[in-house]
Amino acid sequence: MTGFQDIGREWLVGDEGDEVRPPADLRPEIPHPARMYDYYIGGKDNFPADREAAEQVLAISPMVRLSALANRAFLGRAVRHLAGEGIRQFVDIGTGIPSAGNTHEVAQRVRPDARVVYLDNDPIVLVHGRALLSGTTPDSTSVVQADLRDPAAILATPEVRRALDSGEPVGLLLVAVLHFIDEQDDPYGIVHTLVDALPPGSRLVLSHGTLDFTPTADAGRGPAVYRSASAQLTMRSRDQVLRFFDGLTLADPGLVTAPLWRPDTPEQPTDSQIGIWAAVGEKPGGPGGGRKG
């Protein structure tokens, strides 16, 4: 994976063959949520300001690192599950800085013909994503700049449009991104707009930060650190997260904390009360089935 030290050394090729110059100002002095997340999961693409802010969060809630790792593991299990059920088109919004186990890597191990569209509004993420994918086939994997707060623009993106026009089910991934969308931006309307455009049988893979397991005295301290970052947090309860799946049927085991969603081992995870709710919902009309809850 390309590190920040490598970004300025080369031109990158965009989705349409155009040359894309990396942003000149990475604003290293301002903590960045994607770089903080990268630090939590052991990545190298972060600056001192990111590490300092992340350590402040960890001092308040040491479980944040476990939550980030559990969220990443949930992403991998969910993508494998969808690919195993025949999904071969994935739209991953708010992908973050590439790390081990990216969506296209996981999906294409199960289905070599899987196609993935990554979308993120952050030029830092785009630079890393395009560097990572520079050796892949554009028809199978692409990285596009788009903002989750503008779902109509996302749906009009040519790469997304091609996936939707095929009529095949799509795996829509909103993994650890909606807690960066506050209420005034209508997060439920955003999700419903995207899901309404998906073909029947499509799946919504969603995880979301929560304070449900955080002592009341500490509930506001972690999110407060993000107020100095380039994006802020809006944590939501289980009932609030469940609303994102209105009209969908949930695959077993329903909406649970990330370690409890189809764990790889039969043993009960010891960190089952970490602050990430996770689930996979199916749009009715496809060959699969599930339940709400």
C-alpha cells in the first residue's frame, strides 16, 4: 500500500484515463477521521496530529481500537457472505484509506468476476485508493469522488449507473460512515434514496458507531475529540440504527454488535459489547430471505 511519503512522487491515473494530481495540502496538522481509523487498525498512513487525537480517544475509551478492528473484520465477513450468495457488484461508499482486506480483494477471492465501485468525498482517500488500484482492471474496480450527502449525484455516477443498469442485485456498503452524517443532513433519507434505486435482491451492509455500551459520564468525551477533526461524530442507538433497515429483511443474526455478526469461530466473542452495531439487509423481491430485528 502506498504511504504518505510516496504520494508526491508520481502522477495517478483517474477513472477515465485522465491524470490526477494529488492534493497539494493534506492538512497534516488537522486530525482526519480516515487517518485516525487507519491508526486504530495498525496502518501507517497517518500523521502526528492524527495519532495524538486517536490516543486521546483511546485514553477515554480503549475499546475504540477493538471496535475499529471488529468493524474491519465485519466488512470482510459480510462481503464474503454476499459474494457467496451470488452478489458480484459492490458499491462501497465512504471506503476510507485502503488497508488489508479491501472489498475488491475479499469479493474477488470468492467471485473473480466481482466488480467494485469505491466512492469517497475525501481527496486523501482517493489518492490512496487510486494508487492501490493502479494495476487493476478499470472494468472491475474503480475509485470515484462523491459525497454521501448527495445520493442523487452518487446514483448518477457512470460507474454506479452501470452497476444499477445491469438489473443484477448490488451489495451497497455503508460501513462505519453514517456516524459522520448528522441529523440535519437527513441520514435516513440518504439511505432510503440509495436503497430505493437498487434492484430487488440487493443487500445493504451497514455498521454504525454507538454509545449504547459507554458509561454516561464518558458518553460525550470521545465524540468531543472529533470536533477538532475534519469530520464530527453523531453516534446512534440500536433502535436508531435499526431504522436504516426499514423495508428490508435482515439476514441472521439481525442487528448485533460487529463481533457477533456471523463470527468466524463458534466461540462467543469476548468483546461482544463494543460500540459498533452491524447488519446486512436484503431488498425484497430477490431469491433470498431474512427477518427484521
